[in-house]
Amino acid sequence: MADEDSSISKSPAHRIDALAVLPVFFKLDGKRVVLAGGGEPSLWKAELLAASGARVEVFSQSFAEGFQELAASPPNGKLVLTARGWTPEDLASAAMAIGAFSDDAEAAQFASAARAAGVPVNVVDRPAFCDFQFGAIVNRSPLVVGISTDGAAPVFGQAIRSLIESLLPVSFKQWADAARRLRGEGEQLGGTMDEKRRFWQRFTDLALRSPGRGPRPAELDELMRSPEAVTRHPIIIIEIGAGGAEGLTLGAVRTLRSADDIFFDEAVPAEVAEFARREARRYPVRRDADSRALANDMITAAEKGGRMVRLRMRAGSDAGPDDEADLLREAQFSVVVVPPGYTF
């Protein structure tokens, strides 16, 4: 598609900017985790690890108030208290190792022993000895949101957590639970990967339209009984104003997340493209792109049956003639142009 007459830029279309850390979600159910230290800083880590289903083995000469109660009734998993200091042998076969120490010498010794045993290690409040970090958490399990500032500003991270807590309905836990159950339905969700993805798009649209409640069984049955027909989807042109990502409405974000193909002006802020699925095909549009060449490229992609979104910068308040949209309509495509801030 990107030949010499194409509107598509040959510059790389990066799907993500550089990351300070890699956010991952570690399955700990039934796995052994070593926690060295029985002070107050260790107590929350013990509860967090147990909530994740781990068998948490805590080694310490003494234990802060709350440990015995937590061991008697953990939120999940199991908590075992051992009244002695840790040894390198304790780290063998552990899934991860957490330490809380008052001096760097023991912290360094623990980190070195964990790495020698091939165990990822975290030392509380000592990032120099850590292979990974704990972030702030928003818990709507199985929907879990993690927030990290790479240790630069923990208080800021907690403030972001509070903001997300206020925006993320508690009912999303029920929707995520329903999604986990539906994963086992296999062919009932669609016979191909595209059909399954369209099912999940409809499921997600329903969840976002119903933030005040969980899913109803009849609704889920209807979603499975009524697969979306394969059709020629409208081409959505989302105009980006001076506010960038701040000017996107919920409808624009939802549309962008469902896109299979995204044509975007090179001047579109990177944070706008961050709303798209990582799997979406992305085509950066040259600044000097010819309208007809661009329309032809978009038509070639859209005729494959996917969902097409065009992101373009809005030049001033006067939209003027829209050659792109007119050419797409000439090719018998339905086109929806979404100005900045427009609700749809």
C-alpha cells in the first residue's frame, strides 16, 4: 500500500513510547513467596501477596501486631510465620522474594541470595536492590489496575489511584467476572478470531453503557445468540483540536479502541493514539498527502471489512471543504466526521 504514490508516511509508526518499567501481572495462586522481615512494612506486603493466592512464608525473629490475626484468616492463599531469620536455603524454589530491612548490608545480602537462587526480588523502600516494584492498585478483581511512577513520586501515584478509584465503577468487577466466565464458551462467542473480537466489542459497549450495575443474564444470552453480521462499517474521522487527548469524548475513545485500522496525521499527539488497541494497524499520513491518494489507501484498507478510524488535526475553527470525506462517500462508504468535543 505504501508505494511512491501513497499518502502513507514511511517513518515508523511506534505503537508505544519508551517505558521506565514494564507493567506485568504475576499469577501467584498456589505459588511460594518468601517474605523476610516481620515489621509493619512487611504486614501490608504479606496481606497483598496472600490476597493474590500465594503461600507466603514469613521469616522473622518477631512479628508486628496483626501478623498472627492475618495468618489465622488470610484474604486468600496461605500465610506461614516462621520465628527465625531467613537463610539462603529458604529462597530455593520460591516464585519471588520480598525483604524489609533496616540497613543496606542485609538488604544487599538478601537481594544477592535471591538472584543467586534465580528468584526475582524486591526490597521495601530500597529500589537499588529491586528487580521489580509494587505499584498503587485499584482493585476490581479480576479487573486490576496498577500504577507506577518508577519510584519517583509514590504520593503522586497514590493520588492517581484515588482518581481512578473515583472514575471506575464498582460494578466493573461484576462485568469482569462475567467476562471470565464467558471465556469458556468457545464457539458460542464466534467461529473466528474476528467474530470473537466483535463479540467482546459488543460486550464492552454494553458494560460502558451500564456503569451503575452488573450484567443481566438475559443480556449476555442475547449477545451470544445475536452475532454481529459482517458488514461494511462506517469510516469514522475524528478531528483532534488544540486540546489533544483532553478534547476526546468517551464516544471518540470507545470508537478508537474498537478500530482495526487507524490513519493518523503525524502531528496527532502520541497520547491520542495510546487509546487504540495495540493490535490495530496504524498508518501515519504524510503532511503533504494528496487527498485522493489518501482516500484510495483508506478504501483499500476498509474494503477488508475492518473498522476504520481516521485521526486528523483540526485546522482552526472553520472546517472548510472536506475532500477526504467526499471521496470516501463517492466510493459508497458511510462517513462520520467527529469534530473536537462532539458527543456521539
